[in-house]
Amino acid sequence: MPSTDTATITKTETAVDKVNPQSKRVSNPDSTPLRFSDEQLAQIMRCAQPLHPRVRIAFIEAVANELRGKVLGDGVVFRVCREVLRNSTLFDPPTLGPGHTSKWDR
């Protein structure tokens, strides 16, 4: 039975370029696949969860592109996920209409 302690994500150029066209730091885009631990992959999936299902793949590809060439640790993966969410236009938060207040405004 194969071990589930690592996961592999490969990069496709199209969706990543739409999200972050400046992220062309990798000289060989078809280099070796990234290897994530189960916890790192779960962290990426948790960060992708609030996104619309159609843009989750683009988010994961953008994260994988940003992680290329870095030493993968749990903190690095979390920070890159946070940066991609902040700097991309993938997350569209709901707008509160008149008469609706957030829990912080109460």
C-alpha cells in the first residue's frame, strides 16, 4: 500500500498567468513536481475552501508557482497561501447591504 505522507502538484501555465502574470521566476516551468506533506496539502485546501469552486484550481496553481524554489515548511506554505489570497482577485467577499451589520459593528 503506498504511503500518503506526500502529495504532488504539477504546474500548468495558463491559470497561474491569469492570476499573477509577474510570477515567471522559474526558468524551467516543467521542473520536478513539488512534494507536500499531508499537513501542508491540507493547509492549501483549507485556504482554497472559501473560494468559488471554479477558481480553486487557479489558486492552487498560483500557490505552487510561488513555492517553486523555496524550502517547503509548514510556515512557508501558510504565508504563501495568505499572500496569494491577498494579492489576487480570486476572493470576492460578500457585500453587506443596508440594514445588515457585521458582528464587529454591533
